[in-house]
Amino acid sequence: MDFEESFMNAQDFDNLVQVEQAQEMKESTTTTPPPVANKRGRKPGKKSSDKVDIRAKLERSRQSARECRARKKLRYQYLEELVTDREKAVISLRQELDKYRTWCVEVDEGRIPEGLPGLLDELGAVKQESAGGQFVSIRCYNSLVVLNKLYTAVLKNIIKFEIKMNSLKNMFRPTKPISKNVSFKPDELISNSQKLMLELGIIRQSTNGLYHLLPLAQRSLDKLINIINKNMMDIGAQKISMPILIHSNLWKKTGRLSKNIEDLYIVNDRKSKEFLLSPTHEEVVTDLFSSDPKTYKQLPLMLYQIGTKFRDEIRPKLGIIRSKEFLMKDLYSFDRDQTSAITTYNKVCQAYEKIFKHIGVKFIKGRDNNIIHTIMQPANVMNLVLVEGTSGMMGGNQSHEFHFPAEVGDDTLLQCKKCEFGMNKEMSPELVQCPKCSSTDIEFTKAIEVGHTFNLGTFYSNALSATYSDTDGTLKPPYMGSYGLGVTRIIGASVECLSTQEIIQWPRSLSPFTVCIIPAKEGSIEENTSLNNIQSLYNHFTKIFGDDIVVDDRTHMTIGKRLIEAKKLGFPFVVVMGKKINENPSLYELYEASTNKLKHYELSNLINYLKQQCLDKI
């Protein structure tokens, strides 16, 4: 029925018309009679019935007006009722959303809101199943997700929660260890870390000396970057980003372009201007410093970045340990004088020690005229050696190196067993006794360099005319320091130093995931119990380890095969939902990489044990 017809047939409309008709009849009886006809009589061609026609037309006009007024009145009445109903609906919806918002808060706090299970059960959302090996269950990452889901349910009467845990099934990991586009000699695969990371889909070789960092490697890299950023922030260093492509004139001013051209990638733009892909940024940061007037009050100044560097390696090898493109953390300091520069130098070196301590490294002392004060740290997983190093292409009058001892390393370290003084063999190839204590009890160690610090003096400041205004107003060159960490190299060197021939072992702080959960096999007796318990287990672990958990949801594979792969990938803790999950109480198997042992725990004991392990790590 149309809108207009609905009003014409309404009882209220008929009553309204009758009232108006009665009123008009009353008005017609009180009006003056029609005028008397002309004495000359009717005009030719006119009939007396014309008067009746005029009255009929007038009555129809009045009837139409009455109907129009009635429709208008009813239309206003209808709109008023419609607005009232809409306001009631909005108020009801607001109350419902307020209830859902309260539920969100309770869910975030780990409580099940009163009424939520009933609603989900009513709408058929309380269901946990495995669809093609992917778990579908009820869980929310945050209140906004829940609110959005429930709001959609209000509008469409549908509620569906899908949890997307960190999943090995969906993780991008190429199955073939070597790309078909890469060709190299068999003897080039001399690094155990390179072999393992390729075979397990952690990195992927693009071409010789260039690598893709895949999701697992990227997670490890992100963790290391977070550790570095925190320690740099603690000493007051400021993070910036500088261009990788730089004009060659800067390197010409310092004289480094002619000395090290074989290691550089040099390109020309369309205007034949020469640029280079900078392997380090001393010239760039000094030019940045000199671009704006500085005073002594702004010093010391420490600027750092974490960015991509390029070096034309004559023989790239060892995977990401020595490649043509790599990620590096480089920090540059500016100080008023040599004394202040040494103070900053020590501060940065101590920050580096904290970084390696956080990673899980045992420090081996290195000394140099009390300029660097290192301390012996508890042994966690591997050693770090701090020794004197050569300044090389960087220049300056002081440098120290940080090394991970490894047989595949390119550097040879000389360490005195008596006084623990250490230095790179490059500094004195014919050394037979310790330059500090004259002892001949010297140990030779192969190692991988992962960090290098330089006290540069005023070499770059003078070359690029960088100055600051001192207390007396005179312009003086700042004393500089340069401090580098090979970020991707630390990842590769850590794997190289700790791993066996078949199994990767990470420092726990750099492991892509701390905990791996292996649910029951698809179609097994334990499958239903596993599906019912995995969400609760994941929630408990999230409170301890945050997002540092992965589920091996490839349930088409046996638990044994997945456990073997989890061991190879080096996850510190692997929780298996095996046969004893159906016992009362349920028992979970815990494999710990550091001990290589498998034990069974009840859920509460398992949670308490992992909490303690997390606290011990902190």
C-alpha cells in the first residue's frame, strides 16, 4: 500500500473530513443569499443548470482542500511518531553498546563478563573447530576489536570471532634452501649459520652477497633493534636517519675517496654527478653538524641511526655475517675537548657492553690505559672479546673492537692470559709478548667482529670546517667519536657461535619466538581436548611473554615431526599437547632448548615455571 493511500483509508482521515464538512455547512447557512438575476433575464445560451455546476465545482474544491489539510496533519503526526521511535532505538542501541564496552574491559582483564557466554551460545558463536588446520576460537586482541565485532552483531545479528595467533602454517618460509637464480661454488657454504638459516627458511639468498630476511629473521632483528634503541636512549643519544646516497665531494674533502675506492659503490646520475652508496656516515654527519651554528652549551651531542650500508666485498661469504648489503647501527659524538670526548667514548662503550649483556654474552676483559673500564659479566650463552683495533679507513687515534669468538671469523685476536689484555693481530703481526705485562703466554683466537668504536679527534671537523662557539666566543672544531654495531652481523654471528650442525640455538633475547605451542594432530584422540584448551593456554602465555608465542598449527603433521622442527628452529621453550593432555589433570610436555630435556607439567605448574624462567632472564 502506498503512503498516500494509507492516509486516505485511515479512520482518522474520514472523521476529520466529516468535521470539516459540518463546519462548512454551518457557514453556508449564515452567508448571504446569491444575488438576484438581472432584470433583463438570462443571457442567451445560458441554462439554469449552470448554477448547479458551479456549486458542485465549489464543493469539490472545498473537499479537496479538506483532504489536503487532513493528509498534512496526519503526515506530521506520522513523522512525530517516527522520530520518537528512532530516538528510542538509538537510546537502546547506546545502552547495548555501553554494555559491550564494559564487557570489553572485563575481557581485557582476563574475566568472562556475565551474560557473554549466553549471548554467544544463543547466536551460535561459541564454537571451536579446526578448519583446514587453522584454529578458530573466541578471543579478542583488544577492546576495539570486540566492540567492532559486537556492533556488527547488533546491526546484522551476527557474531563471529576469529583469533589469528602467530602461526607457523601461515608463515612465509621457502621450502627450497637455495634459489634457482643463485649460483655459487660448493665450497662457499662454509658457514654453519648460513646453511641452517637457509635450510630452515630464516633467510633467502637473492644473489651472491645479498639476502632476504624472512619473517623469523625479521622478528629477531626487530628485537635486537629494540635493545639497541633502549640503551642508546639511556645515554642520551638521539636517533636520526641520513641519506644512503651521498655526494662524492664530501669524501673527496676528507681524502677517503681516493684511499678506499675499491670498497665503494659509485654511481652517476643523469647529470653525470658522482654519488656513492656510503658504507659509513662520518662525512655526512659532520656536514650536518656544520650546517647550523653550535655553541658549547649544545655539547656533547650524540646522533645515531640504524640503516642500510653497502660495501663491495671482494668475496662475500658466511651469509649475513659478511655481505654486500647489511644493516648497521652507527653513532657519532661531538665534544668540546679531548677529555670530554674520552668520557663520551667510555659511556658509549659501556652502553655497548649493556647491549651484549642483554643479548646474553660473557665479557672477556680488555684494557687500554684505563680509557675503557670493562667488567666481567655472568656467562649466559657466549663470549664477547673486547680488544684494541686498527683505525683503518676511519682515521682517528684510538679504536676498540667487539668480537664473538668463532672458527670461521676473519680476525685473529691476541689475548694475554696473565693480564687479559687483548688486541687484533693486524696491529702487530709479529707480536711475541704482551705489550702491557711482557708475558709470553698469549692465546690466538679466531673471531667475528660485531662492533667497533673510534676516537676520531678533530680529523673530520677540520676537513669539513665544522666548528662550535666556545665560552669565549672563539670557534673551535669539535672532538668526534664514531661507534658502529653490525646489526645483521650480530644475528648471524650469534647463530654461528651457539648452534650445532643440525640445530639453531639463539640467545633467548633474540629468538624469533620464545614459546612454541604444538597442539594435537588432526584426527587424533587428543584433538578435541587440544582444541578446547589451546585458547586458555595461549592466553596464559600471553600474560608472561606478550606476543612472543607461536602456534605450530600444521596439524596434518605428527607431533614428532613438528617437535623436531621446533628444536631445529631453536625456540627456547616448546609446549606439546600430547597424549597426556587427556589425563585428569591434563599434563603438558615442555621441551627446554637450554637443557635439551622434556618434562611434564600440570597447567598451573607449567605457568609458574615459565614465569620464573622469564624473571630469571630479566
